[in-house]
Amino acid sequence: MTPKIIRTIVELRQAIAEFRKLSEDNRSVGFVPTMGYLHEGHASLLRQSASDNGLTVLSIFVNPLQFGPNEDLDKYPRDEERDIKVAATAGTNIIFIPALSEMYPNQALTHISVSEITERLCGASRPGHFDGVAIVVTKLFNIVQPDRAYFGLKDAQQLAVISQMTQDLNIPVEIVPCPILREEDGLALSSRNVYLDEDQRSQALILSQSLSASTDWIQAGISASELIAKLKAEISKAPLAKIDYVDVLTYPNLSQLNKDRPLNENNNDLLIAVAVYFGKTRLIDNRLLNPVEVGEGLCFAK
């Protein structure tokens, strides 16, 4: 299948309206918003959408509003030709690739902020990041008007923020979370992995290894503060690792826990999340689980 490449909002809306008008069977529209440089994780979202819906729309737009002053906006990897090939093999029907001037023809005077759940983890170390995510995702939802939108659990905080935003604003779209995809050695797939040199790539495996070990530590009855300390100590064994944060929170409301209470006595779903720099490359990873099920040997990490 060769996807249709669309670069303007008007043309995209016309194409989707035509599909809904003419389709006789599955008229639902699935949507996967991305910043491009697609990998197998993105492809898995597109395949899921293609399985669930009659039309799958992919957007590729590097959104400047979610980058801070010292972040990698200018260096963010871009490869449109490669992205189109990946999208084509995953069953994508339409690829929306707008220019900056198409998405933001004028200075935006409207702001969307989700409070509380944006104040921790990446929100604490990247102020304003989720405001940028909220405005661009809202714009894209209004442009595409999908029935379902697909997001990976690797950025679990982003997923929580978007889910809360769509609920609060009554945006009529189903948010579909999809599992983290990893390389064979465990490294979570990320567009930023291309920045890692050989030593950094090798040492970055400490993230998935430490998170995997957390299941056994929780089963042994450690508290949140003890788990955080053990994760930091484990990650610090990699000489090139510079920890941004390590935390354990309830999910999806990202509230703080009693840090001294054994985690295996907690009935809430928990997010164990880490962000670590290897050189100038910031990687995130997480493990989502339920302590009671861990105690029964039924960890549902995603």
C-alpha cells in the first residue's frame, strides 16, 4: 500500500470526509501522531490502528512548542523518505506532513495546561514541555477528528496527560495505549537511540535491566524509598549514566506514595519511571505493574 501524502489541513480534512462518506464497511479513523524518524515502536501503533480501523492517519510534525531552549529541536532526527517506507509497510493510508507555518501560521495565543500530573517526572525537568504537547495534540485531534488515537506506553506520563486532557475537554476520541517495544537486548525503542555511540548504547541497557529487577525487589517487600535507592545505585554502575530522575508513583494519576510502606501492600497500579542521560542523549524508560499481582507472580509490565 502506498500512503497518500498530505501537507495541508484543508486537503486532509477533505480526504477524511470523503472516506467517511464513501466507505461502506468500517468507517472509523485511527490516528498516530508522531515527530517522525519512525521505528518499530511507531510501526506497531500503525499496525494496531490499521487492524482496528478502516482508515489510518499518521502525522509527522516536529513540534517546537514541546522543546526547551537547550533541547535538541534543531538536531532532532528527520528522514521523510524513510518514514514513508516504514508507514507504508504498516498499513498507513494517509501521512500528514505539515510545515511549521501550516500548524502555527501565527503566534498561538491559546494555551492548554494539564496540572498536577505534569508537575513530576519529565514535567519537573522539562518545564513547559507538556503544555506544548497538549496544544499540538489538541490541534491534531481537531484537524483529524479520529475515532481512536494510539500512543506508546514508553512515554507513560505523556499518555496520562493526553488521557486526562481528552477526558477534561470532552474530546470524542478513544485513547488506545500500546505496549513498549524493545530491542532484543532490552533497550526501549526510541528515535533518540540514534544519538548513542557504541559505549553509550551498551551502557544504556542498565535501564531495562534495573527496571526488570524491580519486580523481585518489590516481591521481597521493599518500600518505595528503598526501591528508588536501589534503582539509582544500580543505574549508577554504568559510568556514563547521569540520572535525571528515578521515581515510583501511582498510575495514571501520578500521585506520591507513602515512601516507607512496603510496595507489595499497595493495591494501586504503579509506574516505576526513569530518565537518564548518556552523553547529551536523554533516555526514558518505565515499568507499569500492580504490586499485588507481582506478589502472585503475575506482573503485568507493559
